[in-house]
Amino acid sequence: MQSLIGELFFKAFDNPLLSQGHDSASLDLPLGKIAFTTDSYVVKPLFFPGGDIGSLAVHGTVNDLAVCGARPLYVSAAFIIEEGLEMETLWKIALSMGKAAEACSVRIATGDTKVVDKGKGDGLFINTAGIGVIEHPVPISPKQIKPGDRVIVSGDIGRHGIAIMAVRSGIDFETEIKSDSASIAPEAMALVSGGVQIKCMRDVTRGGLASVLNELAVSAEVSIEIDESAIPVREDVSAACELLGFDPLYVACEGRFVAVVHPDSTNLALQILGPKSRCIGEVQSQGEVAVWLKSCLGTRRVLALLSGEQLPRIC
């Protein structure tokens, strides 16, 4: 175990905090508010087009901090390794995780390693926690959402879930669909620093866009209407969803987020986020809790939460 930690994880995540080798890391935090999050990653397969469980763990943790308006600083990483996992596989994942952390300007400050019996761990599980600093006075939460606010999505949706399912099902499409796994922190921080009147942000992960909007509607006690024709879905993702029987509105992303902004800030937000972003809808009313979808044919229907898990083990 000591050899594994010293020769693999310390080398892959090399930084002054981790190299202290103590039971906990001593962190320098700016005065003011911090954001703190935790998550677990159980994706299968461990490697997929556009990423792997290591980079995914970093991106997912960083993104949870970023949508709270926090600048990510530190990440912890706990590995639950199934007996028999090849060292080469673990090394590739650790290197990928280290590179993702460096690219996201965060340090993997502390961690843990456990090995479980063969058949008890499905290869590798990763648990993380993340700390970020909130450097602005803007309150970002679902409770800030009001009727008239606009709903913006930062880019095309559904790629991560379809990339996972294609590999898992052994399906080869004409063009490879790669996961959108990436840090959204630069975009989120740009909205904050750019003067956008942000009400709330939420990263689009399990359950997809539809689930995120339902969560926001419930928390804010509002109704939201979105326009199907405005939602960015790539043609290859749409075709894959049709083939596999999925609705892209319920398929996960790992590098996209929803921003609810004051109507006066809509154009500024879209300008900052770039040409892939879209304004897809509006907050309608207080009191009625629902998400409505205006279809391409002009009809309206309720966009409900899924009653079960549509895409298991994707993050």
C-alpha cells in the first residue's frame, strides 16, 4: 500500500500539499465564504471517448463548485480499487486525473486508498471532495429565480451519456461521439466577473437538462417554459438517441451548465459564453411548479422527472 501511494499517486498528483504526507492537508484559504462539495464516480467503462473516470472526477467536482460561483482550489481523492485491477490501468487514470487537476488550476491535496475483494468493486470507484472560494457578493441559488428570468444553456447537450452508452453497447457510429467532459469554471467565473445578473447556475449531469430544470423549478417554486427548437443537440447525438430509444433532454452532460439570468443580462451572458450557448426559455410564474416544453410543432407538454434511472453508471 505504501509503495502504491508513494510510487503512483504521489507521482501522478505531485504538489507541495500532497508531498507533506500527513493525515490531513493544511490549506491556505482567503478570508470570506467558501464552497464545499463531495461526489462519487462509478462510471463504466473506466475509459470512454473524450475522457476517463479520473478526469471525470476532477471535472465533476470542479463544476459543482463553479456553478455556486466559487473559484475551485482544492480536491481530495479517495480510491476504492478492486483486487486485480491492472497497475497500468490505474497509472493511466491517475495521470489523467493529475493532468485534469493541473488544467483546472486545482491541487489534489489529500486522499485515501482502499482495496476490496475481487468482484466487490467493479474495477475502480473514486470519491472526491472539493473546496472553492466565493470572491463576490452575488447570491447564486435557486431561491433567487423569479418570473421573467431567462434560461441559458452553455452548449450542446447529451454527448457524455451517449458516448458512454455507445462504448458499453459496442455500437459504432459513422462519427465517434466524444464526451463533453470538461471544466466549466472559466465560463462560470466569466459570467460572474462580467457583470451578468446571475440568479442561479446548475451543471447538467445525471438526468440531463430536463431533470436540472425540474430541480430548479421545485426549489424556486416556479414554472419554466423552454423552446424545443432552441435547445442545441448535435445531429449525431440526436440520431444516436433515436437509435437507442433515449430522449436527449434526459441524457447527461459533463461539461455543460444552465444559467438562469435576469432578462436584461441575456445578451451579455450569451456573448460571454460564446456561439455554442443558447437562450432556451423563460421562467413563467411563481407558485405553479412545472417545466413546460414548447415543441417544434407549437404544442406544449409537461417535461416531467423520470420515474427511474435512464442511463445507469455514467458518472
